[in-house]
Amino acid sequence: MGIISWIILGLIAGFIGSKIVNKTGSGMLMDIVLGVVGAVVGGYLVSLTGNQGITGLNLWSLLVAVVGAIVVLLVYRAVASR
């Protein structure tokens, strides 16, 4: 997957994850960063179950990235609130 695809997937996943976790976005740049990190985390978590993680720009990859972004956002909020 190219860098542009990771950014697009990260933006979408970060935006959706931000809306689910805190109902407001965290800003475009933070959404992209947390979304890309979330995609990596989500891909890792899914690969632990024996399934395939991020496979490209498709619905499965978006779902994995959103789940990862939610996990990253929850950890980020827990650390940032202290």
C-alpha cells in the first residue's frame, strides 16, 4: 500500500474513530496521525487472531483501521487526561 493510501485510510479511520470516541474530531492532522497509527495497531491485533490485517483500500481494511484507531484514541485519552 502506498503512502497516499495510508494517509487516506488513516484520515477516514481517524475521523470515524474520533467521532465514535469523543463525538468531536481531534483536528485533521491529529485524526490522520491517530488513524494511521490505529491502522497499524488494528492490523497487528487482527493478525494475532490469524486473520489478514490491512489489505488495501477496502471495507475490511477500513474496519480494521477504525477498530485500531478507537483503541489508540482510548489509550491516548487515558494518557492525556492524567
